[in-house]
Amino acid sequence: MSESSNFIFNEIDKDLANGVYQADEIMTRFPPEPNGYLHIGHAKAIFINFSVKEKYHGRTNLRFDDTNPAKEDVEYTEAIERDIAWLGYKWDNLFYASDYFGRMYEYAVELIGKGLAYVDDQTQDEIKANRGTLTEKGTNSPYRDRSAEENQTLFREMKEGKYPTGSKVLRAKIDMASPNINMRDPVIYRILFETHHNTGDSWCIYPMYDYAHPIEDAIEGVTHSLCSLEFEDHRPFYDWLLDHLDDCRVKRPRQIEFARLNITNTIMSKRYLKRLVDEGRVDGWDDPRMPTLSGLRRRGVTPAAIRNFCYESGVAKANSVIDKAQFDYFVRDDLMKTSKRVMAVLNPLKVTIRNYPEGESELLDIPYNLDEPEGASRKVPFGRELYIEREDFMEVPPKKYFRLFPGNEVRLMGAYFITCESFVKDEDGNITEVICTYDPETKSGSGFTGRKVKGTIHWVPSGAIEMEARLYEELLNEDSDAEDWVERLNPNSLTVCNALGEPSLANAKPGDLYQFVRNGFFCADSRHSKAEHLVFNRTVSLKSSWQPPKEA
RNA sequence: AGGGGUAUAGCCAAGUCGGUAAGGCAACGGAUUUUGAUUCCGUCAUUCGUAGGUUCGAGUCCUGCUACCCCUGCCA
């Protein structure tokens, strides 16, 4: 495996070579706002920050960027910590931006003292109107030239709660004619009478992201502040602020932007995911249909799969959309190595083995992985009746169909060869039963080499179907969890949210989960104590539905 | 007077000094197979958005175009 390389590492290497930072002080941070659950897109940001820590033997902090009490909640901080830990990352320190409110306030006072910030009494609409447009410069606020003394008094009174929400703001005094709108005297403090999840009611003014973030980074000693592309335009202010704060001028972090992760047909917007939850379109943030880390976890995706996916996806500045198949590959790849394999039937068809003694049965010992016959195994009852997948039998087989059809012999996986003798149809012409014979000589593991078959098919014991599960859950046979498996496998009860291209679950296709299962993986709900990954392979292609080859 | 970014295969993506296009996914061949899976071999860019220029030599340097993304929250 080649050493990974990306432009961020290159930039850090340059900074190290130029002596901008010392090798032992490299520090990054993952700074989510606790206003929702983490999703697969965040996993990439987490991966990037922690990969810097690993490569440079540095540190990475988790910092809750909680500067807007109106949107944040402890429910989210807890979920975020849980999800990062699940992904397998350990932060060096846990910080809250809100812990720095005091210092942020003092820095604002410093700015005012230097004539670099002022209190603006304009209304929100006036500020907006005076900001100008993309092509026209803005105009100065009539309050722009207040004296430092007046501004100090006003700002202190804002903090003391003398003015109502929204009545005044503190603005940095830069340049209303700047072509970069972020430099047109950005608002850095607003009045907000809201209870904060961390600081309670001790503040009624809160710093804006643009103001708070550079200070947070500087206070913590972050060297590389990695964020997504849309903040490129904010970098000039990030640098301006640090340039004008005495404490931060010398040792200061560097902001580097990268492209967000996008996956085809996958919603990657916290705003919209929150709507799905709020409107009850899903069971919660951890609904298996959600692209959240908690949802993926419940769906059977492993942390290693996500990490490998991020690693192989690369880090760049070009906007891109990764094919979902690439994500699926890494899930399959990891599950294939680590999971137990079992048999399942989604659409059952009864098979009667005519020459198997009536009323008798035997317990077959079937290894979870037939490539490792000495490995762990489970007992599966085998008798005169059993069920196979309906797709695995055809009355009139097309060319190159290797499974069951009249006269053909196949192996029942882990059991015996069976040969189809005939089949039964109901009045409507539907096939209801297949009659076969088996060859006792061909028992799995017996070393039989007399002849070969081209097809091997899955099957489940007759009792399995009676659970209405259409799934025989072999692993948990003494456990009541089987019903959850029913729930998870029923194509009509669980669709795949990722198929959505727009904000409506109504567009999800009922067959999506089925497809998902056929694509090779699912697992027990990880909220259950006995949760365990199982790989469910079928005799058909796991990558795509088997299609009869075209006639030549 | 707009500003900031990005363009390398169907999809991601490497390509720090100019030296003759990594790797992964997908796809397609073929071998093995008690899962049509896995595994294993092999194929898949005479060309890097485009038009010129410099050079013995350009994905890399220069100039001009084009396309797409982001920015006018008291969100982050």
C-alpha cells in the first residue's frame, strides 16, 4: 500500500520546511456545531483531521462550536461524542467554544479600543441594504464613526442586557467597499436572549462564527484549521482578526479548505436530515435509512468500512460526487472479512426431497465460512422439506442457468446434491413446490468427488418459513431477536433512504432494501445486545441482479 | 467592481524541481470456487476543460478563452 498523499499534507510539509510550525506542535480540531447528528460527510472531515494527527504525531481536539444557543442541544453533543468514538477516533481534548466567551468578549473590547470595531444600531434590514451586492459596494453605517469610548459603553451595556434581542450588533470596522462581502464590516456579536446549553443565562450576547472560530483555534494552539470550501471567502477575515489581536498575532493557525464529501443519491445536508426527523418521516436520527453515522451503524456498516472509504476517496479541492457503489464496496469488503455467513431466503419456494425418509431429520453442522471448514459452525436441521429461493428454480431455464430446473442437479449449500424430478403448479399456474431426490453420498464435507455440479443454492429448513420471517435466523435461534430480523428484511417495511434524490421518502422504492440485501450485507440492529454482523450471500450475483446472457 | 475556487477515464484521485499519465470504484475478458460471492490473473487516458505560446521535451511554465461550484445570515 502506497503512502497516502494529499494536498493538505503537502501544505503542512511546506509549513514545516519553512519553519512556520515545529514538528511537535501540529494540531487540528474537529469543530461540529451541536445542532444535529453526524453523517457520513462529517466522517470525512473527522478522518482528515485525525489523519493529520496520525501522520505528524500531533494532536486533534474535539471542539463543540456552540456559539448559537438557539440551535444547539446537549442531546447532540452526546451523540457526536458517541459517533466519533464509534468511528474509532480518540480526541486529545474536548473543548467548548462557549468556554471562551469571556476571552472573546475581552478581545472584542480590545478591537473597539483600537478603533477596529463599532456598535451598529441599524436594523437587520438596513444592514442588509447597506451591505451592497455582489457587484456594488456597500455604504458605511451612520454609526460607523462612533468614538471608542462610546462603543465601549454601548458594548458593555449590550452585554449587561440593556438592549433587546436584535437591537444592536458589534461590527468589525474594515471596508464596506471590499469586493469580498465578508470583509464589509462583518457582524461579530449579536444580542440573543437565549439559554445556552453550556453557559446557561450568563450571556445575552453571542459571538458570530467568523469572529469566534479563529480565536478558538488560536487559544487551543491549533496549527491547521481544516474546513470546507465555502469558507475560502472567510479566510481573509480569519487572518485579519488574528493580525489585529495582540495575543494571536505571532503564533496563529492557518486555515486550509477542502471539498466536502458527496455520494450519489445521498442526502448530505444536516438541515434536511433534521427535517426528516422533525416531520416524523423517519424513526429518528439513527433510523437505518439515514446517512447519519448512527443510522449507518444500525444498518450494519462498520467503522473500518467508513474509514477505508474515506482513505480511498482522497482529499481534494474539486467538488465531486462519489459513486455510491464505491461506498458499498468498502462495506462489503470489510464485512466479507469479519462476518459470519448464513443462508436466507427472501421469496420462498417449497422443496420436497422424495427419497428422504418421512418423519426423519438430521442436524447438519455447517461452518459459517465454508472456506474455513474448521472454523466456527452452527447446527441446521435438514429434512424432507425445506425452502429455497424462488429465483433459484426455473421451469424453462435460459442458457447458462446453473441453478435448479427439471432434470438438473445442484448442491444445497452445506448439505447434499439434489436433482429436480418434477414440480407442482396451482390452478393459476404458479409453481408451488419442487420435487427432488437427494444423493446421501454427496453430503457436505464427506469428500465426495464422484461428480460435480455447476450450481450451489441457499436453503432454509421448513420451520424457518413458519416464522413468516422468510428468513431463518440461525444465529439467534434461542433468541427473540428474530422478529427484528423480520422487520429489517421485509421489503415493504424498510426502504432505503439513500435512493432519494429529493426531500420525500415517498419516492423511495420498496425494493431498495431488498436490493441492498442482495448487494451483500446487512446486520442485526446494533442496539440489540446480541447484535452481530452476518453476511448474507445468495447464489445470484451479489453485485447486480443476475441476467440471462443474451442469445448469440 | 464583483470576489473566491475547481477542471486528469463512467466515478473518485496521485502527479512538490518541466523528463514521457499511480492507485481505488465501476465495467469487461479469463482461471479457481460447496455462495454466479470471495480470491486470482488480464484489459480499460498517445493524453490531462479549450486555443495558442515558451522548450529538445509541458498535465506541470506563460497568455487568452470556456464550463462548473461558493459568497449579498444578527447560521455554522
